[in-house]
Amino acid sequence: SQQWRLRSRPHGTPKREDFQWDEQPARAPDDGEVLLRTRYLSLDPYMRGRMSDAESYAEPVELGEVMVGATVSEVVESRSPDFEPGQTVLGYGGWQSFSTEPARSLRALDPDVAPVTTALGVLGMPGFTAYAGLRAIGAPQAGETVAVAAATGPVGSAVGQIAKLMGCRTVGIAGGSEKVAYLEQLGFDAALDHRSGDLSEQLRQAAPEGIDVYFENVGGPVLEAILPHLNTFARVPVCGLAATYNATEPPAGPDRAPALVGLILRKSLTLRGFIQTEFVPTMFEQFLTDMSDWVRDGKIQYREDITVGLDQAPEVFARMLDGGNFGKTIVEVAG
Ligand code: NDP
């Protein structure tokens, strides 16, 4: 099996030298296990946290271990009655070309229902994150205004399109004119470029009645531009802070925490963080039903950014955190 192991904890943007390329024979499956050949590897922002030993909601990847990650794989050998060779499954094989996994952690995929890569994006964890965070925490009502950044990514694009299906006015924020044009194509009511100057002024024009739900994907200057536009009783599902994952030092002063807490008080805001796993037991099945229908009926569109070759994974990952991806970031290991 070809593998990327974590060699060092990255300082700032991860570099190729932070990873070690290795080749090892794949481990034969025990009873209840399945040997898999990786077809597609998902690259997701949370992996930056796993590369670091700063305190987080999940344990870091140990130095010398294979980097973790969701995978779409083909069953090579099965020692479980539930799977047979040739089947395609969703698993958690990591950055490697073969993996040996417990059968109970795998989900069979039907390529006739949807392209199997969608299990890593719109019909998988990122799509579910959008669905759960928006509905359970954002709770938008028809007619309200919902804003989201990283809006062409798998989470943000689903947030905007689901909000639109719920009858909301949607404001998408992305980096660059090509992404903004795509947001318009997706049906966002307003599409703003956070790289093209005064975002606060752009927001004033795009959301003249203010923002009722801000789905927080990025933090940093985008959040600062959003805050003055939040309406009384606005809800902010805090999903991710992609703008800060490679930060090597705290932002320049002054300390803005007191002003933020003051705003929360004056405007009766709800800021509520979440990790999507919290909602899996109560919402995942309904998500799969709803999202599969929406995708099949063309009500939700999605875009994938697929690079061929496991050897490319470090660069592809680093590029994504800087906005170099356009859609769900996937590495094709063996199509
Ligand atoms: P994306 O594919 O959207 O990639 C991240 C995007 O963040 C980049 O493409 C870029 O988009 C944007 N970005 C990076 N730096 C900045 C910046 N300085 N200012 C503004 N935007 C920036 O990722 P996902 O859709 O997979 O994830 C989106 C967010 O959701 C992430 O924060 C992720 O950590 C979080 N998440 C949280 C989960 C949870 O359970 N809480 C689960 C899954 C994801 P652009 O070019 O448009 O600026």
C-alpha cells in the first residue's frame, strides 16, 4: 500500500516535507474485517486540526501514522458476510492506496443512485454538516436572509441551496470572480467576492434588511464584516474557521472579544458551535432521503474538484485551505 504518513506538525501552511511517502504490504483482514482498495480520498479542512497537537475535539494524528480521511473504496477481500469483492463502499481508509477496516464501519454505495464520489461531498459528511447546522441551529424562516462564506465549497454551497429551498433570501461569499459567477448560477440571490474590496459595503447592498442567519465557515475578516449586519435575534451556527487554520499567531489587537460579547447582548444573538457528529443519530437518515431526492431532481447542484494521484495529496490539501479548490476536494487514487 502506498501511504502518506505525518512526518512533522506543520507550521502554517502544510508542506510536502511535513509528510512521508511510504510503501507497505497491506494487512490481511481478520474476521469481521475487509481489505479495500482506495478509489477516492476526501480532503477536508478538519484534517489541518489533526496535523496539529493543539487541543481539539479529536485526537491528533501521531507522528509517523498514516493521515486519516474518508475514502470511497472497492472491496478486494472480505471476511464479513455483509460485503463481497467488487462492491464499492464508503470507509475511513486515510491517505493510502489500500486499507483494512472493520466491516461495521463501512457503508455500501450504489453507483446507480448517484456517482460514488458524492458520498464524500453533497451526499456525505459536508452535505450533512450544512443540512444539520442550518436546520438545527440556524433554523431559518421563509423570507429571512441567510449568509454563508466558502459558499462554493461542499458545505457552503449546500447551505445556500437548502436555505433557498426553505424560502430564504441567500447571500453567498466566495473568493474570486469565477466562484462568484458560479454562485449566481446556483441561484444565490446575491454573490459577493471577499477579495474585491469593502465587503461590509457589499453586504449593505446585498442584505438591506440585515442578516438573520450567518452560517460561519471561515471566521477572520469575513466575520468582522458580517457582524454589524446581523439582525436582532440572528442565529450563527459556528461550523468552521477556515481562514484561521494555518494561523501561526493570534490576530493583531485590539482584543475584540468585549465588543463581540456586547453585540451578542444588545442584539440577542445566538452563536452556537457544533461538530456534525452531534446530529448524526437524529438527522442523518432524513438527510440522506432529502438530499438524495434534491440531487436527483436537480434542486441541489454540486461541484467536485478531483485531482488524479495520491502523490499529489499534500499540495492539493494545502491549496484547498487557501481557496485554491473549486468544489469538493477529492483525490482520485485509483478510479
Ligand atoms: P471548502 O471546500 O469550502 O474549503 C475551504 C474554503 O474556505 C476555501 O475554498 C476558501 O473559499 C475559504 N477560505 C479560506 N481562507 C479564507 C479566508 N481567509 N477568507 C474567506 N474564506 C476563506 O471546505 P468545506 O466546505 O469542506 O468546509 C467549510 C467549513 O466547514 C470549514 O471551515 C470546515 O472546517 C467546516 N466544517 C465543519 C464541520 C463541523 O462538523 N463543524 C464539518 C465539515 C466542515 P474561497 O475561495 O471562496 O474564499
